[in-house]
Amino acid sequence: MITTLSVLILIIAGIAVFMNQPQFGKLPSGERQKRIELSPNYKDGQLQNLSHTPSLKEGVSYFTVFYEFFFNKSKRSKPAKPLPSQKTNLLRLDPSENVLVWFGHSSYFMQVDGKKILVDPVFSGNASLVKFTTKAFPGADVYAVEDFPEIDILVITHDHWDHLDYETVLKLKPKVKKVVTGLGTAEHLQLWGYDMAIVQEKDWNEQIDLGNGFTINTTPARHFAGRTLTRNKAMWMSFVLQTPSFRIFIGGDSGYDYFFKEIGEKFGPFDLALLECGQYNEYWKYIHMLPEQVVTAAHDLKAKKLMPVHWAKFSLALHDWDEPIKRVTAEAEKQAMPILTPMIGEKVNLDGKQVFKKWWEGLE
């Protein structure tokens, strides 16, 4: 009895020590928590989606999902060969260029009208709380923090591990001039030593004036937040980036919902919509769009071009690694939506037209 109790105490203590590591971040407290509780999107002790949003589809249990992950996950959930990539020298870009460079999953860099913007950077090689799980695909992790110039605006859509990477944002700290994120997420950044004077944390439907013709409007997403089992204490976001020359939709993780049309009516048309496409399943269809819905959402937004992200770096779902791009490109052709499909690191010219190869073919 004493031995069993001792082992139990040691296990509990070990879990407590593990969960107290800084990479887990911190739940909002004090004035930040008071502000969250005043949000129109706060109810029953947590932040809420605009529509009823179950974590799983009706009739589906977590047991079913876990069973599928362990026993029925696609044998092609990871590519058989290293992914091809290009290495654009971000330190030597012509300041007059308007370009976008994607790093796989939801991480991308934009130089637009002279400003350098980085979204959801994850360069640690994995996207989970333990290093040996959710590793980046071979060939997908070709950039490091050292490859980046000073960042005018770091955008964090929400605090999940595949969007807010502790190791990456810690290394980026000396290079970041301003951070834009959702209400509550700054608690993590404050713990990690970021100067709150450069951090703008907002609820949905607010505006940030960045000066010189640059604004960011915060808009809804249909998802959830949390780095531990405690959910929805910080907000999950999408953003409307307005520059002197471009209007760009930065879509964080989201299930499909009516607000895409509302955003399109209020802020569209968009020169480009960056929308998540990948890590979906019918089991959790309310919090991640299926590829066909991604194209519909781009039309709702009145986007001139669509760029699908949230794929080609990590396996977080049951589908083949290249299923998202195959389905979304087929649907884009059906719905006559121009689509950008660069390989990792390839420069996208925001001013002109480009034809991209189907680089994922032949990597079976």
C-alpha cells in the first residue's frame, strides 16, 4: 500500500513538473483575464465560436478517433521521399519586391510595400509538446530563425503548438518589432520575455492602425485554443491585412461558417486569401474545413487568388499527406478559383501572375 502510494505521488509530481515547463505557456490572469471576461464572445467560463461548434461530429467519440489514429491512419500520411524545396535568401530581398514565401504548414513570410511580416512560424522541427512526436517531414524544415531579417510584424493566429512554437518565437524575439495576436495569447509571450509594449492582442472585430497605410482588422475563425487540456482561454483569429497596395486575408485554422461571406462583404475583394487546407476529417469537420469548403470560403471572401496552407509539413490527421492539395486544386478548377501552389521556400510574386508546377506529384 505504501509503495503504491509512493509511486502514485511520484507520477503526479512528475506530471506537475513536466506541465510546468515554460513551453506550455500560461493561462491568462489579472487584467488580461478581466478583459477576456468582458468580451462579447465569452460565455460559461470560456471564449466561444459564433456558431455551435462541437469538437467532434455528432455520434463520434474520442475513442473512435484514437482508434483510427493508431490503427487506421493512412500509410501515406507522410511522404515516401524528402519534399523538394527552394531556399530564397530573405536577407537579400530587393526592398521594392512584393513577395510571399511559404515554409510548409501555416508558416509564411511576406514582404509587402516595404514591410516584413511573418505568420505562425514553426522552425523547431516538430509541432507538439514532446520532441519525438509530430516531426516535420523530411525536406520540409529547410529554414531557421537565422535566415530571417528583422520582422516588422509577427502575426500569431492562435496558441496551438503547430502555430505558436516556443523555441521559434524565443529565438525570434530580438528581431521582432511588433506582435499582433488574439486576446489572451499574449500571456504566453509575456511569460517568454516579450515586451508587452510591442504586443497588440485583440478580440474579433477590432482594428489596429499600423501607420503609413497599413491596418489589420481582426476577424472571426471557427476553431479553439489551448496548449494543454484547458481550452478556449485565449482567442483564435483570422486577420484582414490592408497595405497601401494589397488586401490580404490571413486565415488561421477554421471550420467553414457564415462569417466568411460577411468578411467578404465588409472587406473584400481580397487580392489573396491564405486559407488552411489540411489536417481535416469528417470526424472534426466543424473545426477544420474540408478542401472543397476552402474554395467556397475563398469565393465567399471575394478573393482574386487562393493559397492553401496548413499542409505539407506535419501529419496531424488521417489522410494522405498530399490529399489536401489534390482535392483543393481539383475543386479550384471546378469553381474557377485561381490558386497558388508554390513549393516550400519558392518565391511568390504578389504583383504578377505565376504558373506553379505540381511539385507534389511523383513523391508517392
